[in-house]
Amino acid sequence: MGFLDIRNATKSYGAVEVLHNVDINVEEGEFLVLVGPSGCGKSTLLNMIAGLEDITSGDIAIRDRVVNGVHPSKRNIAMVFQSYALYPNMTVGQNITFGLEMHGVPKPEREKAMAEVAKLLQIEELLGRKPGQLSGGQRQRVAMGRALVRKPDVFLFDEPLSNLDAKLRVDMRTEIKKLHQTLGTTIVYVTHDQIEAMTLSTRIAVMNDGYVQQLGSPKEIYDNPANLFVATFMGSPSMNLIQVKLRVEAEAAFADTTDDQGGKVSLPVCGASAALKSYKGQTVTLGLRPEALTDVEGADHRSDHVEKVQSMVTVTEPAGSDTFVTTTFGGTNCVARMRADADVHPGQRAEFAFNMEKAVLFDPKSGKRIV
Amino acid sequence: MAAATQGTAIRTGRVARTFIYLVLLLFALFYMLPLYVMLVNSVKPLSEITGGGMMNLPEIWTVEPWRKAWSEAQIGVQPTGLKPYFWNSIKMVVPAVAMSTILGALNGYVLTKWRFRGDTILFGLMLFACFIPFQIVLIPMARVLGVLGLAGSTWGLVLVHLVYGIGFTTLYFRNYYAAFPTELVRAAQIDGAGFFQIFWRILLPSSGPIAVVSIIWQFTNIWNDFLFGASFAAGNGAPMTVALNNLVQSSTGVKEYNVHFAGAILAATPTLLVYIVAGRYFVRGLMAGSVKG
Ligand SMILES: Nc1ncnc2c1ncn2[C@@H]1O[C@H](COP(=O)(O)OP(=O)(O)OP(=O)(O)O)[C@@H](O)[C@H]1O
Ligand SMILES: [Mg+2]
């Protein structure tokens, strides 16, 4: 039993099922991020938790109380919307206390709660203003204040940062994380930004097409993606996918591919399992994150399975802290993340280091990870 | 070269603008002419009008025609002037405008924020009300008023105008609220506000501009209506428009044109006032800043 349980929940609009059998348990104090491409059903799931959308089948329970059919205001949740949804005709102070007023909290208590929240979010001097007189970041803060003042069991955020500019987004992200750490509240947070998902969450649910593709800690999702969708969706630049032929010799397995000139490249696979060996002689997809494909000096020294391969550099993109280097393996473009001062030049061959400990293999037909 | 063309552009721009203003002025004068004629002749003794020279300023200024039109002229059986009929119109127009606007707002709210199966069809049917000619409903309406016991009364007229106006007010408010962020309603729901609380506290305070449009439209239409007034409220319950007609059409005695002009201006004044007072609030963007901006 979790704090917030989503049990086998589905959602249909008419004959179209947009969410399929979603099962998620959220523990108290967890920061769950729902991430996925546009239209995958994140907002729908969040609205179902909030009670703004009906649940077609299955259950949602908050603190062991099934809330299907319970009015949004009686679920003890608070929500921050993408557009902030501040009441335009009310001052910031009235916006913050409106929910308390509707719940019949007497005025002195409302004022006290408002003062506390305003102090926490540093919006005390804004309380008398109308939303129209605030900047984007200030509106964001007020919207959070309105959620915080209710002291709900669960906070729901629907892409709260997507209307802010890049710099402010990073600042507010840190602030939300800080808030979560100080208050220890349970949060469900929707975003389509995978960096937001990685940085904020204690757990991530990656969604696509109405299915939860994988549920796990940011590290699990990043290092051990369950399928090709999760592997490519999370991480930027995205994971390199190379088609390789699996060769098995006694206990060892090798991923055979080619370099830019068609020369043979054989990469030993770490810890080949029986399942993997059953793909003997077949083509599988080798996934390798850009940071596991580096210059030789930049390779992870703790790894015992670094393979060095020469290949032609086609493009270099210095990004300040790193240089992204594009080359070709097995006929597909691969991006390597090299040190900023790595000595590579487009049109010249360079030595690439494969950290095979980080390599993952996928069944190219089903897209599932081979373990 | 470039400077020269720019100079030419500015000069031609100025010429064009002068021309446009001249034309506009001409049109304005043209439209003001009837009002001028009415005003000037309403403050002349009758002899000056019948003597010709409609466009001349009065030689003897007098407010007598106004006084007569307001409180003495023979309209019904008694020589009451237009005064009681003016109040009839007020008693009809104020509740009818208020109720049709509030109901239109409620309809718009439900049709956009509490959608239900068949709501678009219902809205389509309501729109239909905007296109039904008045004449078609006269007889059924007379019957309905008779059954309700409202025939010949001011409240009967209120009902008629209310029913007729809801189509328009619903259209206005529905279109306005369609652009009103639904997230605000959802936020209010989570905050615990009920159906009417959301309406009163969230939507209505932001409805200023469209309420003004609705009020101006309804006020002008209901105040200026003649057909329903003449059909359903003859005699002492008649509205201003019908009374004015009676005044002008009265067959006894000489035609007192100066009194007629004064009466016509009296009948037109309230709608003019509504435009002057409310028109200013027309363009206020009350929604600014509620959502991302
Ligand atoms: N009222 C509705 N009727 C029919 N289909 C709907 C309705 N609302 C949403 N959908 C569908 O449900 C799916 C999920 O929508 P949802 O809004 O949850 O996506 P999302 O993951 O939040 O996307 P985004 O990142 O763009 O906000 C979409 O395919 C959408 O077309
Ligand atoms: Mg969404």
C-alpha cells in the first residue's frame, strides 16, 4: 500500500482508450515525474488523480481511501497548472486564500496561513497586486503558494515551468526541488522535458501512447532502459543505436559491426546472459550513451571493458564543457562525448573508446531490452 | 534619393489624411442633420415651423413643446403627456435587460464550462431564436400571455423580450466564455468552489466587456421595440414607442410638429445615454494577465 495508489487505471474517450492499465504506487514524500512525448496521456492521468477527469476503470486511492468519484476539492490535493490559472480579478493574497475561504476556514487563520506561505516563497510584497501585474516567475510562485497554503496530501504539477524562459526555468526547478526537500511533500509532476524529469524526481514513469513504458529511479531509467523508446527518449544527445551481429564463442559474446571504411569491429559484450546468447548469429541493437563513447584519455578508468576503435570524425560540436563528435559505426551516425580539449578534427581519423560496461542490447523487432 | 521618397511619402500621407478627415466630417454632418432639425424645431413655436424655414434657428426660443410632450399632450384618454409611458418603458426595459443578460451569462457558462451531451445542438437551437422574425410569434405569444394571465401588462412584455433576447445574450456570452481559460474553472473546482460560486466569483467579474455589449444590445432593442409593445400592451400599459406613435398619429386638432419633435427626442434619449455611459467600458481588457502573458 502506497500513499497514492493508481491501480490498473484506464481512461477512454468514447471508443478510444488513451490510457491503458496504469499501475503506479507512490510512497509518502516521493517526487514522481510523469514524462513522455506530447499526447501520451500525462495530463489525463494527472487530471484523473485530481478528479478533473473520470476514471474509466480501475482505482485511484489516496492514503488508502479510494477516491474514484470523489469531488476534486475533497481529495486533499492541490494542483499547479501550466498556465498558472490565477484568478485575474483577485489580488495575489485573495488568490492564495480562495481555497481556504471555500473550505470555510475563518479569516484570521487564512491570513496567518497566507503570511506563512508568502514568507516561504518570498512574495510578501506582491500580496496586494493583481496577477496581470506580475512577471512570469512571480506568477509561478503565486500559483505554488496557492497550492502550498492548503497543506494537501499530494501536490500535482502539470508542466509548471514550460511557460518560463530557459534561465528562469532552471532557477525555478532548483526552487521546486528545494521546496520538496524542506517540506517533504508528495508530488506528482508532469513534464515532457527529460532533463526536468531526471533532476527533480525520486522516481520517473516514462509514458508513451498511453502505456507506462518504465517506472524506476532516474538512474535505473537512464542506465537500464527497459526498451528502445525509453532509451532514446531519455538523455540528450540521445543514446547511440548501432545494429550489430551477435557472435558467441564459448562463454564470451561479441557484437560485430564495422567502422567508417567497412573495416571489421568486434566489441566484447560484458556478462553475456543465456537470453543474450540465444540471439547468436542474429542482428541486435547495441545502445551506448554518448558519454560511454569517448576519447581514450576521457574514458572511465574504473571500467575494465574499454575498447579502442579508430574511426573517421565527420563533425565536431564544441559545447564548452564537452565536445560532441560525430562518427560512423555500422552505417549509422554515432555521437561521442569527448573532453573539451580532445584533439579531434573533422575529416581525420581518431581513436574512440567504447565503455562496454555501459552498453545495453535490444531486440530490434520488439524493441525490448535483452537481459 | 531615399530621403526624397520618404519626404514624398510623408507629404502624400498628409494629403490623404486631410482628405479622409474631410470626407468623415462630411458624413458626420450628414448624419447629424436630422438630429439638428429635430432639436431646432423642438424649441420653436409652432407658427415658426408652419411658416417654413425648417433649417433656421428659432426666432423665439421656447421649452413649451418639451413640457407639453412630457406632461400634457393627449395620448390616451387623459392628457398625460409621455411621462407615464416613459416609466412604463423603464419598468419593462430594466428587468428585461437584467434578466436576459444574467440568464445569457449562465447559459454561456454552462455551454462552455459544464459541457454535456447534445450541448452544441441545444446551442444551435438557441441561436435559431435570433433569426425568427417577430411577426411569426405574435399569435402564439398572445396565447401564451393570455394563459399566463400576463396579457396587456408590463410584465408580459418583460417576458416576451426576455424570451426573445436570450438567444442573443447566450450567443455573446458563450463565445466570450469559450475563450475563458477552462483551467481557471478547474483550479476553482479544486479550491472547492461550487457551480454558482465559480460563476459569481471567477467568471462574472471578468465578464465586463461582454456584459456591456449584451446590455447595450438588449437595451436598444427592447427600448426601441414597437411591434410587441403595440401588440401586447395597448392602453395605459403601452411603452414609450407606442405612446410616441399615438402622439404623432393623433387625428384631432392641428399637428404640433414641435411637440412631436420633442417627444421623439425624449424617446431616443435613454438609448443615447446608454451608449455614452457604457460605450467607454467596451474595450477594456479585463482578462489581461490571468494566464500566461
Ligand atoms: N476530451 C478528449 N476527447 C478525446 N480525446 C482526448 C480528450 N482529451 C485528451 N484526449 C486525447 O488523450 C490523449 C492524451 O492527452 P493528454 O492531454 O493527456 O496528453 P499529454 O501527455 O498531457 O500531452 P501534452 O504534453 O501535449 O500536454 C491525446 O491523444 C488526446 O488527443
Ligand atoms: Mg498535457
